[in-house]
Amino acid sequence: MGETSTTTINETSNRAAMKETDAKSETLEADDLIFYHSLRTELNLLKKNPSSKTIHQILNYSKSLR
């Protein structure tokens, strides 16, 4: 059985698709970074240090749902 050139064509088109995907992911990462920096102060305000009792109550509740 002979080998066809289809694999070469697929490889070429896949490389072009990969370059396009890479460019989009770099843009997305930059957009995500900008979004994170715009919300960073608000996110830091949401940080909490729950008491041990609160953690145990949450764990017990989640176990009761099983």
C-alpha cells in the first residue's frame, strides 16, 4: 500500500491552525491578566479567615449531602 501526500497537507494546515491558536491564547492571557489586575483589590477584600468552627460546619454540611 502506498503512502499519500494527505498527511503532508494535514500537517501544513494543522501548523497554520496552531499558529492561529497560539496568537489567540496570548491575547486571551493578556486580557485575563488585565481583568485580574482590575479586580485584584476587590478580590483581596473578599479574603476571609474563617474560624475552625465554621470550617467544620461547612465540612459537616457537605458530608450530609452525599
